Amino acid sequence: MGFLSYWITNPSIEVVIRMADALEVSLDYLVGKTGMELDSSTLNRIQEVAKLPEEDKKQVFLVIDALIRDFKARKAYAL
């Protein structure tokens, strides 16, 4: 196997990171470890929440959980 074909089938982590950044997807999504595509805006929000103190994170998750629960209830009753 030549160098070029090796490089194409085995890119460096730096190349893969740049590809994910260019496509605005996570590395997990790019390599097929998840079917969930998170855009850069969502990833940035998750990173900001991760920086919060634990008690503040709990409050954020309580609000998110309530919104998800309400969304699912509205969707179930709309059928």
C-alpha cells in the first residue's frame, strides 16, 4: 500500500478534527459512533452548561426535563 492510499484511509486525528469542524459535526457523528448530529450551537450550549456549578446544572436539567416532558405530553395528546 502506498503512502497516499494509507493517508487517505488512515488520516491523522488533526485531519479528522478539521473535517468535523468544517462540517460542523462532532467527531462521534463523523466516524459513525452516533446517529445524533449536534450542530456547533448545540455543542456550545452543552459546553456552557458543563462549566456551571453542580447546583446550577441541576436547575438547568430540571427545566430541560420539564420542557421535554411537556413536549412529549402535547405530542401524545395531539394524536
